[in-house]
Amino acid sequence: MSIPAGASTPIILRLELSRSTASFAQIATVIGDTGGDIVAIDVTRSDAASTVRDLTVNVYERSHADRIAAAVGRLPGVRVLQVSDQTFLLHIGGKIETTPKTPIKNRDDLSRVYTPGVARVCMAIHEKPSRAHTLTIKRNTIAVVSDGSAVLGLGNIGPQAAMPVMEGKAVLFKQFAGVDAFPICLNTQDTEEIIAIVKALSPTFGGINLEDISAPRCFEIERRLAEELDIPVFHDDQHGTAVVLLAGLLNAVKLTGKTLESCKIVVCGIGAAGTACSKMLMAAGVTNIIGVDREGALVPGKSYANEFWQWYADNSNPFRLEGSLSDVIEDADIFIGVSGPGVLKAEDLKKMAVDPIVFAMANPTPEILPEEAAPYVRVMATGRSDYPNQINNVLCFPGIFRGILDCRASRVTEEMKLAAAKAIASVVTDEELNEQYIIPSVFNHLVVERVREAVIEAAYASGVARKETPSKPRASSPTPI
């Protein structure tokens, strides 16, 4: 996404300048003529033949930075070594690190942290494995696991390219909920290998967050791991999206005076997120859901090669509507898009029921832009931060895992997810609720604690919490033994 007109962002040009041929005055002139603004100059290396300087330059978009770098690089005696912006600089060396909780100052400390004292702790866990939740990082640590097959909107870019996203997820876990998370990107996209690797790694962790694994493999991987592990497994692309979507819809329908259970809902894009969102809505009591994908509406009684489409068709569309999105959206109360840009047209919105609700969540470009939809919809939400009502998974996963770890849940139940959605919705008070504010900000400090408390309560009610008594509220750090 481009920087808005009138805004600027700094880049750093690292230049190697020949002492004999390069002219800094020429460099400054070229940058000025190209529309850049030099705000700082730093010499990073100097010898008899050349100098290396970092020039901080304000630009207004990435293509502007490229033009400046190209123009400077054509000058005699100048070599452009690197062009960095604040985002790239933030990622240098990664975004997370491991630090010890206990400093080792003398031999006595060493003997307790490591040998010989640690042997007693090892044997205590050997005698009672559940003690690992108390005496190791398992108590507060999860794995963020990806194979790099469905990263953001970038597609199958592989495990190494996926690492910045997984590191970022780890930062969010720690920042918002005090959960220690470690990124694990696997150099395989084989379903059985991924399952085997995660199972082998599981003794270290208190939970598994699956991330950016393509459909339909993600369904099988999550199902198998949830069945075969004794720690919770949560695929955020599916269930995080579904939880936050439901939270937004619970508040949106309040504005229209409708009940969610009575609404006709059309879901466009029946992949991982679309399926999970639909299952969440079904769990919330919705019965009239129509799924639409490349072949049009999924209809009960028809056969589909995709087994997950087959399940969807068999469990939705009670009135057996057929045709395209434009056909089945007539009289729909709610549209949910997890597909691609431009799929929904203004003409489609005109066919919807009174006070239509549109959640167009394709990123970075939604199924219809809010500006186009505005004349026809009552409530609009997207996945973007530059429009109101962002459906952002950050509202969900920190609090869910905080609650999971604090009650030592063995798995994530449907009741826990429903409780999380209702908790997120509850942060927006009746006085605050309006068409531009149906979902709280990711920076609202109430969100994590509300979700945590709701998840713990639901875990005990579901019988999956293994801690003897519920923990006292403590969102920013691990609960005491």
C-alpha cells in the first residue's frame, strides 16, 4: 500500500564514494532534484580510497526511493550498497531474542541452574511429567509453526521467507499477553512430515499455533495434531479469523435490530478461513448460510471433488440455492468475504436485505472498497487498518493462548472460541457502539484480559482445564504456581 499523498517516510541510502571521483554536492543536488529531502548524514567507514556514508532521506513512496537510488547510482564514483527503510531496519537480526530470567554470577548459581542441581529437577519431572508445566518453559511458551505455503497474501513463498511473519507473531504474543512464543518454520510441505515434526517438538511447548499453512492440508494437520497431542492446537488463520468475525457480527446485528440466528448469510471463499468462519456461525446458532466459491454456490446433494467443499455443501444452504454470488446474495442480511478483490459489486449490494452488513476481509484489497459500498450498506468491516472496523486476529490469539496456558487446557473447544468472541464483543459498550465502531482496537487493554477470563471459564466448563483451580487474573506475565 502506498504512503498517502503528502506523507513522507525515511529511507537510508548506504553509498560508497570514491575519494577521487565522487562529489557529495552532486549527490545532494540529484537527490533534491528527484524530490528527496536529506535529513541526516553519517560516515560509517573511511579509508584512503573511499568512504561509506549513510544518507537518511525522506521519500513519499517506495517507487520514489527506487528512483532516487537509481539516479544517485549513475553518478561517477558512487556505488549504492544498500537501500533500507524503517521496516527493513527493524527486522535486521530478527525481532526476538532469548534472555535468561536468572543471572549466573557465581559457581553456586551455576550449580543450581545447571549441573549438578538441575538433575533433581529432571528426576522430579521424570517421576511426574505434569511438573513440566511448572518447572520448564512449557508453562508459558508456545510454538508458532508454518511451512510457508500460504503467507499473508503472498502465497507459497517458503519457510525462510515466512520467518518475519512468524517472528512478528511472537512479538505480538509477548507484547499483548506476556506469552513466550517461538517461530518454527519447517522445510517441508508434506502433511505427514509436518505432523510428525510437531509431535516430536511438542514436549517443549504448552500450545501450538499453526500459521500460514495452505488449505486443504491445514485442516488435516490441525485435526490430527489436536487428536494426537495433549496440548492445545490452534490454527489462527481459521479460528482466529472466525472468532473476531463473530465478535464483530454480534455487535453489528445489534445496530440493525436483527438476531444473528435469523440472518441469511453468504460466505464467499470456502477455504480455511471461510470454512472456519461458517462453522463458528453455525455454533452460534446460524442455520441459513450459503457458501460460494469458484464453482458458484455449494449445494447439498451435489458431488464435489474437494472433500471440504463436500462437507460444506452437506451442512449448509438449507434452501438449496444455486448460481453465482450475484444470484444467491438476494435478500441476504450479511455478506462475508474471504476471497479476493473486486468480487462483490455495488449491484449485488442493492439486492441484499434492508440494513445489509458487509465484512469484506480479503487483504490487501477487499471484495469491495468501503467507498463503493458506503451508499448501500449499514455496517462495513474489512481486514485493513486504514478503514474502521478492522477484523484483526490480534484481538483473539494473545488472549486465547494466555487463557489456555493459565488453566493448562488440553485442547481448544468450540465453547472456548465462542466465549472468546463474546468477550471481544463485550469490550465495545452499548454507549460506544455505532456503525464505525463495532470491534475494539487491538491496543485496547481490556481485550486480552476479557478473552483470557472467558476462555478459562469455558475451559473448566468444557472439562479440558487441567489446573486444579482457576488462576487469578494476570494478563501480562505467567501465573504463579
